[in-house]
Amino acid sequence: MRGVLGRLRKLACKPAATISKGLLILPFLLLPASAEPVRILAFGDSLTQGYGLPQNQGLVPVLESWLRERGADVTVVNAGVSGDTTTGGLNRLDWSLTDDIDAVIVALGGNDLLRGTDFNTVEANLDQIVTTIEAKGLPVMLVGYKATTNYGPEYKAAFDEVYPRLAARHDVIFFPYVFSGMSQAVATGTVTQDALLQPDGIHPNATGVRLNVDAMGPSVLDLYEAAKAD
């Protein structure tokens, strides 16, 4: 449909002398166009960007393949920026939301955690990010982060409440924990956390990414269906 509308806009701008020719082809322009893939913007930090991994092993290409294997006609757009915070994400959101985007995954907050950013700031930034996306009529999936105890149990408890509270406030699709797949695997006792991380001890390796995508994938399929329904 976007292609059809573009051709109609071009026709409307033609000189009057050519309108009669345009009218002759107008019925053909109004025939249904072949469906275009749903474009999902993956808006996040280095975990989204695929830091430290070959291009085809990062979260975005692995997720896109996972979705396509399950019949989704989808393109996942990598809008991950290494080192980005919720403040940085808010600052670059407008130019990231191009007109061809149909849905958005918001996965920010890890670097705020590493810096000990006040959880109220994180919540305010994420709230504005989700509000801006929703104002464009796009479905949203919010990916949660969980704090370590580095800054004390009170900070951890307050930070961990931010994501579910925002998801409930905006009634968006919610995936509670970005490392959920890895955590589930470690909980079984069959693999250690170190075996799923890169040498920096922060970013998942290729195996960790695949586990996280397996856990996250069904929620993204829900996002995909929501985008198709709009």
C-alpha cells in the first residue's frame, strides 16, 4: 500500500496535460499491491547492536531468522547503539522512527544500570520513548532489565519495578528480562553463565544470543501480529 500511495502522489503532481494519461492507468494503480514485509525497529544498546559478534550472529539477524522460520514476513531493523542509555535513546528516537517502521522493540536501560542512573530518570525517559512511539500509532514491545545488587537492594528493587509498571501503564507487549533465555538455561544446571558470555563478562556470545532469542521470539511474534492488524 505504501508503494501505491507513492505512485498516486506522483500522479497528482503531474501537469494537467498529462492527467488524462494518468487517469487511464489509475484503475491499475488502485489494484492491491503485493504485501510488504512488516518492519520492526529494534531500538536498543549494544545487546541489540550485536557487540563483539560476527554480523550474522547478533540479536537482530538471529531474531529475524527465528521469526521467518515461523512464517513471519518481517524485516528487523537494527537500531542498536553500543553504550546508549535511555537518555541517548530518547534523543535519537525521532530520526530513528522513519515512515516505513511498523512496530518497535524498546530494549534500553543496561547502560543506565552500569552507571547507577537514578531509576526515576530511567522511568521518565522510557515513558517518553513509549509515548512518542504510541503517538505515531505503532505497537510497542518493552524489554525489561533487572539490576544487580551493586548499588544496594533498595536500588535494585526500585529499578526492577520500572519496566513492569511502564508496560502496565501503556498496555504494551512486555518481555520481562533481556537475558531471560540465558537465565533459564543456567537455572537448569546444564550450563554456566560464563559459558554464555563473551570474555568481557557482560555481552552474550552466539550461544547466549540464540537462547535469548528463543525466549523472546514468541513475544516478538505477538508484536508482529499486532503490526499486521493495524
